[in-house]
Amino acid sequence: MGCGTSIATETQGKKVETDEAVVKTTPALTMKAAVLIQRWYRRYMARLEMRRRYTWNIFQSIEYAGEQDQLQLSSFFSFMLDNFTQLSGNGPDLISQLLDPVVDPWLERETCYSLISVPDSYAGPRLSFPLSVSDMNALLSAFKEQQTLHARYVLQLLYETKKLLKQMPNIIHLSTSYINEITICGDLHGRLDDLLLIFYKNGLPSADTPYVFNGDFVDRGKKSIEVVIVLFAYLLLYPDYVHLNRGNHEDHIMNLRYGFTKEVMQKYKAHGHEILRLIQDIFSLLPLATVIDGKILIVHGGISDQTDLDFLGSIERHKVKSALRFPRRSLEELDLGQSYRKAKRMRSSGGSRPSSSRNQSKNQKTPTLRKRRHGVRRQDSNGSCSSSSSSSSSTSSICSPRTPSCLSPHPCLSPPSTPYTVNVLQVPFLDSLSSVPHPEPPQHEQEWKQIVDILWSDPKTQEGCSPNTFRGGGCYFGPDTTQRLLLQHGLKLLIRSHECKQEGYELCHGGQVITIFSASNYYEEGSNRGAYIKLGRELVPRFYQYQVSRTTRKLTLTQRVRAAEGSAFRALKEKLFSHRSELMAGFQQHDHNNTGCVSLSEWAQVLESVLRLDLPWRTLRPQLTRLTPDGSVEYQSCFEDMGPGISLPQVTPNLAETLFRYRTDIEIIFNIIDKDHSGLISTEEFRQTWRLFSAHLGVDIDDRAIDDLARSIDFNKDGSIDFTEFLEAFRVVHKLDSKDTHLSGKIDRDKC
């Protein structure tokens, strides 16, 4: 008993001594541990933020590169429509269907929708005009339940909207005198969930809750037609309290590339063409700007140093069906005949080819196809927007017309007698580039440029106004341009949209410019928040953020960044694969000993000279390629985990890469030809697609090879080609994804 007591006492004594020692050292150890944890956490968050930022840069660079491609294709169409007859004597029927469609007499009858019967089996909402609140509630409930509004009601809704918009001015003036607050929303891009969430958080449109929607209602998202139906319906219900500005995607040519046209034709097969034609008219009738209390200007894109609100208010906006449609300018008007003949004489005499101003720059890169493409593109921008960051004089516009021949593997020609300056218009021929003095633009061209600047421009931190070469259209406008316009018209603030922001909004130019973007998860699930602005009588903006998500709430920040990063690198690797031959040629110019390796700086230089994405390639290198033990880059490893879709033995490697790269352009041309959007075209229409495509690229594609290709993909030999399957063959496949899919399928079979 005593021993036990003694042992217990001794043990307790040791325990007390240990506890006292711990207590004595606790403050120092705790502080040291806290510092270490804080330092580790800051480094971890800094790395995470770096990954988030370069992921964002990848998404944005690829998006803007796609817009440049669209502008180039549209400029080619415009040029062909305006001047192809003068050059060859043949009318461009296919292109005119897209750019100058013939008016359908059936659509001209205002009651044509009444001829469409609604079957008894139709379970969706049945609208009555003029619309009521109960109609709107039924419409919203139907869309929440994934129902589609019948074409008869869609057409009637569009007719009523068109009738109302015809009466509206170019610039809407609002007052906060009789209302508490005005809500301003940015780009929605077919995200119906975002629109419904805004209504849930902020309230449905009404006399007490007025809204301004600042353009880009459609494209990219899967519910674009539902979004415009809801917005147009509320516009009809509350014309004094719901206001719609036009965005750069309210444009039928943009809709061909970014999905709205395809969505409408899939959902309304029988009456899709009539719906699209009416929407095209409505888009051209949308107001261009909104002014609140004479102090706050709201436009979709931005301004330039040539923006004049008084002039903008006087133009006939409905005449600009598409901002991508360059104003008609014939060859005779430009007096190009002599310039063109000089170019032909120079070619026939084998004269030397003068270098462009880009080739003479200090930053001369590897002479590749992509370089020439962007070189001419930026020169065209300078030609149409004659300013630099230090200049305050600009006549910015869509960089147009672009030359198809600049995409040829052969250098472009310029007449030696015509200096390459910023005051020339680059006019594309099918086999040459001619530069001519730019005459004083006529009235209709000045009006077009005003609209382009309003819809396409972006702010920049530097002073001045310069061409928006990154997008390919509009201007970059600096703080001085903003200040000048605000002072000229007695304004305090410019609110614009047009750019996705990670937090849904951003302030710049000393708080005088606000960007608002309302489509959350724009690039990828969890990539960005959406936001809207509320303005009261004091005109102080208050921001409200949100994020529509069914899955990201369950993910940690690291998991969200990782998911977005993976998606961004997939897109970037597809870009690398589609330019494989150019990249390999650039790498091999630096790899003199054929080792398969180049230095890191040479690798980054080739990537930037070919792709022109302005990305931090050194930072991105670990995700794209491998290093050797001596620090060199194994450049062929860039393409290891990617491959083509379905292999077609009749397609040569060069033609296959062309198809990979310009897959979207081919699809747009095909959609023009495929009038009923059935996905099937005849072999003759397939040849017409290739004629347009080869003219667009300025390259010769052998007709016999195209005929062989057409016969090979006409699987059932019925004279029709399933173009969807054909395009699927030219889709980049990620081999790792294929392995994962195969492995998961095998596991599922084993379980069964």
C-alpha cells in the first residue's frame, strides 16, 4: 500500500515538473509556430493566386483570339460581297444570303404568326397580348421547368418588340427622380440561371425595380433564346422601367460562331429561320446607350476619342445590321485598279518583295504563318485607327477589310510605289495585298465606326486612344479619353460591360469607368462571380455579387482553381496541336543539331511568335512540356498527350492540320450553305464550302483531293455528307482523357 502511494507521488511530481517546463516555453514556441504557419499560408495563397491569374490569362487570350478569327472571316465575307462581282463577274450568292438576306414576304405580314396553329398537346404557356404579370409568371415557371415557348408566341412576341423598339431613340435618358434605385446588369451570354438569380435576389422588373441590361444577352450559354424572350417580354410589359442596350453579340454574324443561331435552329426547327430573321432586325433596333440623370453614361463596350454622343443620337442605327459588316465600298470608289495592276506587274517581273513594317521591327520573330496573319491584322488596325498610346487622334474600327492572302504560306505583296503608312486602307484581293490612300470616310462609314467603338472598345491604363489589336475591333481608350468625353457632355461616370472580371466588376481610370459583368462561371465552373450595380438618387454605385453553382459550393478554393486550371490548359494544348507544323518549324530553326531540344527562352519565343497569345510561357512550361537534365526543353513533348479524332486516310497531314485550326470557320461557312440546318449537305455544296474556305485562307486546295475526300466521307453513297461527323473527325482528342475514359469503362464492366 505504502509503496504504491510512494510511486504515485513520484510520478505526479515528474508530471508537474514537465507541465511547468511546457508552460515556461509555450509563448515562444507558439509565436514561432504561428509565424511559420502564417509564412507557409501566405506562400500557399500566393502560389494559388498566381495559378488563378495565369489560368484567367489563358482563357481570355484564347477568347480574344477567337474574336479576331471571327472578325477576319466577316471582313472576308464583306469584301467578297462588295467586290467579287467586279473582280470576276460572278455574284457571291452564298455570302449574300448571310450578309444581305432577301426579305421574306411572309414575314412582312404582321399577322403571319396567327397562321401558325398551336396543338392541344402543347403544355407550355399560352401568352396573350398585351402581356400581363400572370403571363410573365407563367413564362418564368415554364422556363424553370425546361419547357420551350411555342413558335407562334415567340414570333408574336418578337413582332411586338420590334414595333416598340422602332419608336425608341438611340440614347435612352432616365431619371431617378421618381424611383428609388436603378439596377444595371452586364453580359448574360445565355445564362438563364444568372438572370433568374438576379431576379430572386433583387426583385422582378417592375415600376419599383427598374433595370438596365447592358448587352450581350446571347451566345456561349445554352439558354440564349430563353434569356431574350424573358427580356423582350419584360420590355413589353414595362417599357418605361426595363431598358436594353445593344452589345457586340447582338449581331447575327457573331451568332453564327458563338452558338445562338445553332440553338434557335435546334429548338425551333420549323420556324427557326423566321425567328432568326426577326431577331436580327430587333438587334439592329436596340438602343446604343443609356444616360441616367445626365451624369452616368452606360454603353456596352466603351468609347474612342472620336465618340460623339450628339452624333450617335442622330444616326439611323437600324441600318447597321452587323457591326462586323464593313460599309460597302466598291473598287471604283477606292480607285484600286492602278494599284492592283502594279502589284500584278511586280509579280510577273519577279521584283523584290518589300518587307512590312512588322518584319522590320526590332522584335522580329520567326517568319511563320501565324506571324504573318497577326502582322497584317495589326497593320490593318493601325490603318483604320491612326493613333498610338501617345496620340489622341483615332478613327478606330473593326480591323478591316482583312486580306485572305495574308494567310497563305507565301508573303503578301505591296506595291512598291505605295508606302506602308497608317493612312492607307488594306484591301484584300484573292492573290495580293494592295494599299491605297484612305479617302475621307462618307457619312455612313462614320456612323458605322461610332457604333463599332461603342460596342467593341476596352479601357486601358495608358493615356491616349489606340487600336484594339487584341480583340481586333474598336479601341483601347485611356484615362484622358474618358476624362475628355465626360467633361464634354457633363458626365461623372462611364459604366460598361464587354469584359469578364473575376469578381464580376472592376473600377479603372480613377473610378470614372466601371466594368460590370453578370455571367458567373463564364469560362469554367467557379472561374468568376457575376455582379450587378444599384444606383440611387445620390448616384453612388453599390455592387452585388453572386455565383450560380450547384457543385462549386462543395469544393475548396484549391479544388476550384485546379478545375479551372485544367480546363484552361486543355484549351491551350489544343491551340498548340492545331499549330503543330508552324511550331515544329520554329523549334527546328533553333535546333541546329536535331537534338529535339531547345533552350527555355527559345521555346517561349517560338510559342509567342506563332500563337501571339501574350502569355507567361516560362511560368506555364511545367504544364506543357518536359525538361532534360541540363535544363533544355524537349519541344516534341508539347504534343504527346494529344491526337486527332477519327483518322481519315484520304486526308494529308497538312490538310488535316488546316482543318483542326480552322474547324470553327469551316462550320460557319457550312451553316451558311446548310439552309435547313439538317446537318447534311450534298457533295456539290461540300465543294462550295471548300471554295469559300480556300478563298478565305488564300491557299490552293486541289479540287481532285476535295472530291476524293467528299466521296470517302459519303459513307452510304447517297450523295449527302453528314458534316457533323466530318467535323468530329477534326477535333483534338486528349489521350489522357481517352485513357481515363477507357479505364473507367473497364472498371464499370468489371463491376457488372
